[in-house]
Amino acid sequence: MSPRREFRHHEEAIANAIDSLVAMAPNGFAHRDLVREMVTAAMYLTTDGLDRGEIKILNSTLKEFRYAFKVFDRYADRRKVSIFGSARTPPDSAVYQHAKKFAEELARKGFMVITGAGPGIMRAGNEGATRENSFGVNIRLPFEQEPNDIIAGDDKLINFKYFFTRKLSFVKESDAIVLFPGGFGTLDEGFETLTLLQTGKADPLPVVMMDIPQGNYWTEFDEYVRSTLLRKNLISPADLNLYRYTTDIQKAVAEIETFYRNYHSMRYVEDLVIMRLNKPPTPALLERLNEDYKDILAAGARFEAPAQPHPAERNEPPDVLALPRLTFRFVRKQFGRLRRLIDEINLAEL
């Protein structure tokens, strides 16, 4: 009998065994349904004809995500800023010192810093924030793979085998992303983040491109985006809302802080956006949004401020359930305008 036919022949027995296994989860664990799906998917690997290398990729991916989520979960109550930049930036350079001072200011404001744990700008971020306020998300490479001396040995250092698991962790755990001058890796992280924001595959967050005063790295990047991508209609004008450029440390920190002045978080229920706020929108703000941002609304929809959480939010933490809300049915292709909407909400007088 082939493996697949044998699996189907014993499918009921296997399903019962999985049910018994999942039932052993601790009392109060609320996600048995998802764990059951994962265990079932793993069992189907036995009949899918995958080779050992492919199964090793799946196994390593699951283990890497599980460990990373567990590490970050211990600090879920603190906002975090990812800092990217060249691993080749020497400590005595102006860019290194600028990144270090920026990380110092972030830590002073209560933020934690996430870096790739390597040398250069990554070390500057960890050094400025200090070990206590730092995460290191390291990638094992033939070169440049050793964690820097600031974060080495810390329980907030995570080592990844795959770039894709590392990159997802960066975006998932970040409340803001700051890019200093760097090479292919920095540009890769920057463009991937912008792509995820542009397509709605990541929730809105600030992206700041930082340089030293009189530096031209990101001004030349911005010129390319405008003169080539925008001029040739490869992006829309609203996509320029997805990032900011500055050389000023205080302005960069203010950009991040202002983003969370009123905006807290958001989630989707199909095409409905549920935006959680720190303070409720006023009638005047609702009226303005309904007039100025009707282009991002589905036909006949309006911005509303419901008094109660949506039923789909029942598993959210109590502090999130207690927040005021702004809801609207969203045309899910206007993510640059959505980013501008958040600016409008944060700058409104409440």
C-alpha cells in the first residue's frame, strides 16, 4: 500500500490520536484548533513526497519562529524600533556616532531597539540603546555572522538560519523602522518593508531614512524614487507617504512618537478596518475624514466611531478592548492614503 493510501486508510485513527495529543495542552490554552491544524499538516508530510531537505526547511522555520516569538513576547508591553544600516561602518565614522546617539535617544524615550546583531550600524544601535534595551536578530553567514560584543550572550539575541524568518521577525516585532546608509542588505530590508506597507501585508508603521547632516545617501534614493518610479507611474504619489527622510535625531524620534500619539493599532475583519485609538475621534474629525478621505472608502461606507468592540475582537487583551475605535470599510489598495489618514488623526486636536 502506498504511503498516501495507507494514511487515508488510517485517517480516522490518526485524527483521533491528534485529538488526544492536543487535548493534553495546558488548561486555559485557547488555540487548540490551530495547534491541531499544525499537527495534522505535519502528519501529511509523511505522504507528500517531500525530500529530507524540504522537510528540514519546514522544521527549522517552525522552530525559529517559535523561539523568536517567545523571546519577543516577554517584552510585548514595550514599543520597539528596528535599526538597519551597513555592517561595514567603522566605529569612528560620523554615521556610526549618529546612529549611536539616535539609539541613545530612543532608549531615553522608553523604546527598545532591534538590530541585526552584527558590526557597523547594528553595533551602534545596540551600543546606544545599551544591552538592556536591545534585541539582536542575527543571521548565520559565512562572514559577518558573529554577534557584536554588546549583544553577544544576551537572552534577547536570536540566531536565524534563514533570511525570510529573520525578516518576518523584524517587521512583525517593529513599531518603527529606521534605515541608515547601507548596502544590499539595508536596501533589501527597506524595499521589502515599503512593499509590505504598500500592499497592506504589514500594518502601518513609521519608516524613517536617516543620514548625517550634509549626507546624500537617502536624498539620492528619494530622487531615484521620484524621477524614475513615480515619473514612470510604477508607484503612485500616495506611496511617498510611506517613508520620511531626515538627518535630525530629534525629528526622527518625534516622527515615531507622533505616529503613536493617538493611533494605537489596527486589524481587519474582511474589508472592515478597526483602528484602535488612544482618544476617541471628535464629531468634527469624523466629518473631516468623511469628506477628505472618501476616496479610500468602499461604496456607501463612512468613518464611524462605534461604542463597543467588534465581536471578532473578543480574544484581544482587556486593555485593547477598552480603547476607542474608528471603523470604516476600506478599498484595500490605497495604503499610502491610509498612512496619511493616520497622520491626520494623530495631528488632530482631540
